[in-house]
Amino acid sequence: MTATLAPPVRVGKAAVGALGLLAVATGALESVVTPTLPLLQRELDMSPAEGALLSIVLLITGALVTPVAGKFGDRYGGKRVLVRLMAVVSAGGLVSALAPNLPLLLLGQVLQGAMVGALPLSFILVRKNLPAGESKVAIGVVSGLFVGGGMAGTLSAGPVAEALSRHWMFALPTIAVIGATILVNRLMPNDPPGRPDDAGVDWPGLALLSGALVTLMLVLAQAPDLVSKPLVLGGLIVLLAAFVTGWTAVERRAASPMVDLRMLARPAVWKSCVLTFVICVGTSVPVFLVPQLFAVPADAYGFGAGATEIGLFLLPGAVAASLAGPISGIGARRFGSRAVVTAGIVIMAAALIALAAVHTEVWHLVVGKALISLANGLCVTAMVTSTATAVDHGDTGIATSLVLVTRVVGFAVGVQVSGAILTAGTPSGSDVPAESAFVTGFVIAGVVTALSLLVARTMSKGVKE
């Protein structure tokens, strides 16, 4: 006789709450460098180039770890891999907190990059331990709390660093990560491996993807300076193409690829990846530009805001981001993922164009940034939920990892492009970019975001139960 599959184990609210707390803590730890980068550059005597490296190393390592973490979670059990991954993150947070110099701080950030793999592992646990309808809402809650934690870290990092020290802005969220990991380990039931564990890690694929991401970030970060050096720029582009081509060939032939590119043949997956990339590019532009515009001197065209004021101005965006995940999860269950994604795209595109046209008052930027944060949360959560529920349970980690890697790369690309626009728009001998540079950035982001509607309209209305 064929055995009947057992129904999902109903975990209590405390277990889901522990995952949510872990999402908040990791989100906060991920975000502390960006708002305090000038402070870190002063205290550690970093050059601008070193500061740029520090700001993106966590994103790069996170994009590399995420697909491996999701794959291992599918094979060996989500809880088992998550707890070990958080041990690495905690070690990285402690190294960052104690680091006396830039090399050790970079090491800490490299280790902290493992935190990006926590979300797909959380999704594996949620799908294995909750019925389909409840899992959609839970995925939305966890995703929203991660975003909210990131905004909370952005708001609190500056005051903590100024009132205590830069060491504490790493130490406090690290302590929260350790505590939340202990709770997850105690409250979440063990999940059995979903696949045989005899396949090894695709080290060639990992190395080639590492080279591709590092080269891409280098090209974007140095683009304004490389325009006058066409041979260097061309060489880097050729190198990037070689890395991408080699990685694609290795992944297609590998017995156990790091990223299963065959998954991209599924419409639900590749459409989610395309939309996630475009929307995260659109989101990351104001994430970088709005604080910069707040800080522009008041005698120019800005507001001369300090770190504390900027944190307060961004608070409505933090609230909107934390609410977006649960709202998106409920909306996807009731109206379908396509409706939620479409609504988010329309809100984001409209807000970006509005910021380009009107940004003369503080409330213009506050409202615009809050709407963009809400729209981003709606879109990304709905797409992750759609992807997670459109594939078999054993493929949940791999599929959502593809979307989340795309999120990281899209965000990094948007930030680097925004920085290039401001650099190119800064007159010689001045430290203040021309106002037209901000307008250009907002317009480009708005147009790119609006074009994603062409993909969103082809999404299926519902999601697989």
C-alpha cells in the first residue's frame, strides 16, 4: 500500500514569531553600514573607494550564499541549515563590533553576508509547518519584518554610533540575532531532509558567479572615471561577459548546479526574477538619493539635515515597509499576486515621477519615500509568495533563492547607478551635485519601474495552493 502524506504540522504563533524576530534582527544588522558610512570613513581613515567596497561587500557575499543556503535547506532541512547559517552571521557581527581596522571590518561584513540566505530558509520552514493559506500570510509577515528591521537599523545606527560608539551599532543587533536564533532552535520543529544529501557544492559555479558580481560592481562604481579610459572599461566588460558565459555553461552542465537555471524556464520564476530586479533598481534609487537630498545644504536647494533629522524623516518609510509584507500576503491570497504586484508598480512609478517634479519641501520627500517603501514591500513579497507557492515543496528554497538573489543584485545595481549619476552631475570644484542629477535619477527609476508593467500583466492571476 502507498503511504499517505502526513498533513503539515501546525506550529504555534510563538515559532512564527521567533522567525519574525530573527528577520527583524538580521534586517537591522544588514543595514547599519549605509547610514553611518561617513562616520566609519572618518574613524577608520578610509578612502572613498574603500568606503564603497565596504558598502557593497555584504550584498555580494549575500547573493553568493543565498542560492547555496536555499539548496541545502531543501536537501538537509531548513532549520538545521538556518541555525548554522546564523552562527556564521553572529560571528560576523561580533567581528564587525570588535574590529579595530578596515580589514577586520571587511571580514565581519563578509561573514554577515550569510544572513541574506535566512529568508529562503524561513520560507522552507513555513511551508513545511503550515497549511497553504496560512503559509502565504506567514511568508508575507516574515518578509515584511525583514524590510522593517532594515529600516529600523537605518534609523537607529546613527544615534547609537554617536551616543555610544560604532562598535555598539554592530553589537546590539548581533545580540538580537543570537537570541532569536536560540528561540527558533527551541520553538521550531525539526524538518526532515527533502532530498538525498550526496551531492556536493558547485564550487566552480560559485567562483565564477563571485567573479561576475565583483566585476559588475566594479564597473558600476568606477563608470564615471572609466569613461575617459575606454580600453579599461572595455576590458572589464569583456571580463564580465566571460564570467557570465563561463558561469552559465558550468551551471548547465553541473550535476548539482549552485543555481538551477532550468528553474528559470518556468514562467512564474523568470517573470518574478525580472520584476524583482527592475522594482529593486527603482526602489534603491530613492533609498540612496533621498537621504542625499535631505543633506544638501539649505542655501543650495536642499534642507541641510543632520543624521538624526534624516532618521526621523525616514520613519514613515520604515512603518510603511513593515506593514507592506503582511498586507501583500493577505492581498495575494484574496486577489492574486498579479493584482498586488500591479498596484505596487503603479504606486512606485507615480511616486518616483512625483519626486522628480516636486521636491522643494520636506514632506514631499517623506511622503514619496513612504509610498515607495510601501510599493516595494507589496511587490517583492507578492512575487516571493507567488514563486514559493508555484513550485513543488522540494524546490521552494531554490526558486525563492533565485528571486532573492535578483533582489540583492537589483538593489546593488540601483545604488551604484545612483552614485554614478550624482558623481557625473557634480560640477568641478564643488561637493554639491546639481539638482538636475537628482531629477534625472528619479525620472530614470520611474520610467524603468513603469516599464515593468509589461511583464506584470502576463503574470498568472493566482498562485498554486
